[in-house]
Amino acid sequence: MLLHLNNAKFSSLKRLEMEKAILKQWINGYYNVYRPHTNNGGLSPCLHEEKWKQVIPVS
């Protein structure tokens, strides 16, 4: 019985880690790169950041 519970805990932790990885991939691969945001004037966060860097050069 104890072995079964340990396997269940391991499975749920492994699943949680997989779900976190999938979510992270979606955020970094689509949400920040391609998805337009109204707060950024219809630009994706990455494109907005690039335009901002061009306007305000880092010294």
C-alpha cells in the first residue's frame, strides 16, 4: 500500500512538472512572441520591447 501511495505522489509530481514545462513553453513560444497585446499598442511583448530598445538606447 505504501509503495502504491509513493508511486501516486511521484506520478502527480511528474505530471505537475510536465504541465509547468508545457505552460512555460506556451508563454515563451507564443504568448510573448506572437500574441498581440492591446496594452502594447497591438504588439507582442517581444516586439514592443525591441521597439522600446531602439527608442531608448542603453548606455
